[in-house]
Amino acid sequence: MRTILMMLALATPVAVTAQAMGSKAKTADYEFSYSYPAVAARIPGLKRGLDAEAAAIRGKMARDAATARRDAKKEGFPFRPYSYEKTWKVVTDTPRFLSLSGDSYDYTGGAHGQPASSALLWDKAAGRRLDTKAVFTSAAALQSATRVDYCAKLKVEQRRRNQGNVSSMNTCPPIKDVTLLLGSTNGRAIDRIGLMADPYVAGSYAEGSYEVTLPVTPAIIAATRPEYRSAFAARRR
């Protein structure tokens, strides 16, 4: 994720600063951490939403971990404490959008935890949170605009990691299965997009996440909803 953030935000005059807000907790049943940057904390509506998400995740984990501890005691096997960590970071901050990426890791007592990526946009004009894919007319339109370039770049990376083979899963996932990040090289307009395929989406767990960055093209702009097109700019490959 660090690589794709650097590529998406290259030359953006935004301080992608240390995490300023969030919560932590550690009990006999679980360990929990959730954080987000200062720029998000300064937007009341966004802060409320992030704090609510943190509380909901922690509450569910506390209940699930307590149940797992009781079950372990009843069945006579060791209990492994649960853990959850999520960190939101700034991808870019343009006049229209604040774009954030989220990295999380969830462990529920199994052989290993599960990493995951996430993304959100804060629409400054409307004062509301958006899913990054919601700025496009449809998943099908966005996939049509990105499929060829995305799959070609993904295949190169799959082969690099797998000694010349495409992947243990041999797949190029559809847009609905990947995390979409919106980035900028200049802090003025969205001119790059990042496509994050988590473990098991484009490869095995051992292969890790696959990150592909694409320039915004006229085809991508055409797939954008009319009310958001002015916030995008095509960029040369």
C-alpha cells in the first residue's frame, strides 16, 4: 500500500501527516487500534463517521472474542486473543475531494490474520462521504475504461512474483472485487487511480496484495458521473 500511495500522491502539496486521532484498547480478550489523520479529524461529519465505524468494529470484536473465550474454555482448547488494527491515510486532498486509503488487519484466532484495503472520499462540495466507485456511472463503465491496462500491468507483477507464472489463481479480478483509490500528482485534480487486490483476490495469501496505478484517461473521465467530471483531469501515460 505504501508504494501505491506514493505513486498516487506524487508531487501533491499535501502533508500526509502522522495519525492524529483514533482509539486503542487492550484487554484479555482482544487488542484494538483505529486511527485517522488530522485532516480528517478537522471535518466534523467525517470524524463522526470514522469514530462510529471504530466503535462498531470494536464492539463486535469484543462480543466475538468473549464468545470465543467461553467456547475455548468449554471445549478445553487454548484461546488466542483477537486483534484488529486499521489505519487511514491521506491519498490526496484536492479542492473537491479528500481521498483516504485504509489498511486493516483482522485476527480472529486462526492460523493467520486477514489484511484488507479500503477507500473513501469526502466530497467537500456536498459535505458527505462517498465510496470511491460511486463517482462513476457504473462498475461496468469503469471496468471497460480500465480493464485492458489494468490486466496487463497486473500480469507483469504476477509474473514477477511467481517466477514467470501469472499467478496461482491465474485471474484478473473485476472492478467490483478491488479497492479503488483516487489520487493526484498536483493536488488540483484526480489524475491517477489505484487498484488494490487484497490477498485471495488476484493471488494466494502468500503473494500478498497486488497494487496497480493507472493514469486517468479520457475513457475514465467519460465513465465518471457528470457532476464529478470537473474534479478529474486526463494525464499522459
